Amino acid sequence: MKTPATSKAAAKRQAARIAARKQKTRRVIVTVAVILAVILIVTPLALFANGSVYRIVPAGTVNGINFSVCDFNYYYNAVFQSTYQTFQSQYGEYASAILDTSKSFRDQIYSGDMSWDDYFRSAALSNIRTNVMLNDEAKAAGFTLSAEQQETLDSLIAVVSTTAAQYNYSADGYLQAAYGPGMNLGVYKKNITASYTADCYAAFVSDSMTYTAEELQAHYEANPNNYDTVSYHSYLITAVQSETVDAETAIANAKVAADEMAANAKDTAGFHEYVLKNASEDDLATYADENATLQKFVSYESVSSAAYGEWLFDAARKAGDTTVVDASGGYQVIMFVDREDTRYPMINIRHILITPEADETTNEVTDEAWAAAEAKANELYESWKAGEATEASFAALANENSADGDGTTGGLYENVSKGRMVQQFNDWCFADGRQVGDTGIVKTRYGYHIMYFSGFGEDYWTSTITSEMRNEEYNAWKTEKLAAYTAEHVNFGQRLVRNFPMG
């Protein structure tokens, strides 16, 4: 048996050991806490540094499926690119006045209180939702890309690496510059595959919608103005002021002249007579041709907002009818010529455009420049005729010499409708008796066009109405399918979405 003294000594040693273990435990706990703190700080930084966080954090959801910040940036950029390209095609160098790519989209107003950034985010989420639905429908229908479609998709993916190499980027580096942090080839491939498959399936669904001749006719008769075109003469009689004629009197004089013209001009010749009577000395040469005031193959859509739009498309309208409308600076006299039957085949045409070069100092095109352009056009035309003189050789010549196009299409325009091209170009294409293989040279305000008539395309009336009916039916189908899909932004991820101009 141990003595009390021995027991006390043992107890002290045990207490010392317990105290030592506690101290060690505290040191371990502190050490672990420090390590954990470092991990909590370093790990997010690492995730941001390597871009992983942008591929992990969701910025939107569709039916519970997460779409990462990188996914969202892909769609955001697609909406931006499409929107800006449309503005560029419409407004050219003035596109930046509507959407300035040098500034944050968040600081530019789209409409009301909505910024362009708000619009792009909303449109991106909407497109993600639609693509999810279309891919689900495609899978359920057993739809797969055709060999040609798969080849196109592969080329779209491959062009990333090719383009990146041209600018000394890695593929991932190029994509990050274009779409923001975290984007890589894998994410890009996933999203472009989903988008392209959705587009192909949407086209498949639309193309599957067919209509009988009776259905097309019924649709036409319900809204003929949507599909017919008209031709008319238009001339503005301006209110001319002078030292002896004030503004009020000038307007009154213009109204009298316009009313007189409308009352007495009964046909094109009569209209032209009054045009020459009212034109200034400087404008006489411009109006020397009686068709200088003629507007041909005009759609209702293009004049519906004009004061004379409804008048032109009134079913009671007949050749020679005239009207006078109030216009800026005077009065416009309109003479109805014809309401065209649009049941005609569209045409396929190749051309080589030779443009006259403007003077570097004055930026004007001289008579000598026009003559040089004409000479070059004739030289190319004769060289083609002296060679194989085939459509293939014409296409090759167009790729090498035409000022129109990107040098890959052989100068080809397909399914061209009446009125789509400038008048002289249009008139040559749709001349009576035009045959496949016909050639010639046409002068327009753009330059000299060496023409090759490639053939006839789709019927304009049938194609236009079918397209409209498909559009209506497809949109109804899409709306019905989308009702089962809910899309939402994820606030935290939205904070990481790139909101300034992308590559």
C-alpha cells in the first residue's frame, strides 16, 4: 500500500502531466486554427487566381440547373455582339452613339431606367432558358446534328485555337480576353455546342411546318398589305423664300403648286411635266429622266408610318391617283402607279463590283476615276470571256477583284427579290427574257458591276408567306414549351459577371 506522501507526489506528477497535455493541446488548437485561417484566406484567392471560382459559382439557374459565371458571360457576350453588329450594319461609324464600347454598359441607358448591362443580363438569361428547352426537346425527339452541321460546329470550335495562335495567345488565354476570367476551351465548347444544337433544332422544327396552297392563300387574303408591293411617283414642292416672299407666303405658294400638280398630272408623263416645271435650275438635270421620281416595289412596312402609307395601300387605289401631303419644307405630291403581283421567282446573281477611287485630297470621285473604273470593268469582263467563260471562272474572278463581299462567295447573291438592289442593278436582273448565263455590265452609284445571271430561286410570294406563317406557329410552339421552364439570376454570381465591352 502507498503512503499518503507517496500518493501526494503521484498526484502532483499526474497533475503536471495533465497540465502539460493541456498546454500541448492548446498549442495544437492554435496551430490548427492558424492553418485553417490561412486556408480560408488562400483558397478563395487561389480559386480567383486560376479562374475556378468563375466556373463554379452560378450566375443563373434554369429549372434548378446551375449556369456558372463563365456560362453566363458566354451568353452575355453573344447578345452584345449580335446587338452591336446590327447597329454597325445600320449606322456604320455612328453605332457608338447608341452603344459606346469604350464605356461600361452599366453606365449607358437602354430604355427608361434599364441600362444596357441590365438588358444584356436579361437577354442572356432568356437565351439560356430557351437553349435548355430546345436541347431538351431535341434529345426527346432523338434529333442529332447532320454530318454537315457537325462539321460546321467543329470548325467553329477549331477557329478559336487558330485565331488565338495568330495573336500569340493560348486558346484559354484568348477566350479569357474575350469572355472574362475563368473561361476555357472546355466551357466554350460546352456552350457553343448547346447554342448551335438549339439553333439547328429550332430550324428543324420550323422547317417541319408546312402549308397547303389553300392555307397560304387564306393567310394572304387576311392581310394582303403585308405581302404586296406598290410603285409610285413622289415629288416634293419646296416652299421657296426670298427677299420679297416670306415664309408664310412661300408655304402657301407651295400648296397651290402641289394642288395644281395633283389635279392635272394624270400619268407618268404628266407628273414628269410638272416636276420639270417646279424644279430649280440646279435640279433639272437630276429630274431629266421621267422615272427619276419613281419608287418601285415598295412594301407596306417601309411606308406604313408615312402620311401617305395607308393611302398607297388602299384596295381602291388605281393607276394615276394622286394625293398631296404636308411635308417638311413644303408639300409632297404622290402618284400611284401600280400594285404589284409578287408571285414571281427570285433570282440568283453573281457580280464583280469595280468602284471608282475617290481623290485622296478632296475625297471626291472625278470623271477620270469613273472612266478608270469602267475601263477596268471592261478589261476584266473581256478577259473572262476570252478564258473558260464559265460560272466557276466568273466566281474565281469575283473573289479576286470585287469590291463587294469578303472574297469567298464568288460575288453570289441568292434569292434576290425585286427592289432589294439599287434600281439599275434590279432592272438588269429582272429584265424580261433574262436567262441563266446572261452577262453584262451595269453602272450604279456604287460603280460598275460585271453581271452573271446564275439562275432562279424560290417563289417570292410563297416564300414570304410561308416564312411568316412558320414564324407565327414556331413562336406559339416555343411559348408553350417555355412555360415549363423557370429561369432566375443568382445574385452573388451576377456580381462576378463581366459588364463591360468584350472581345
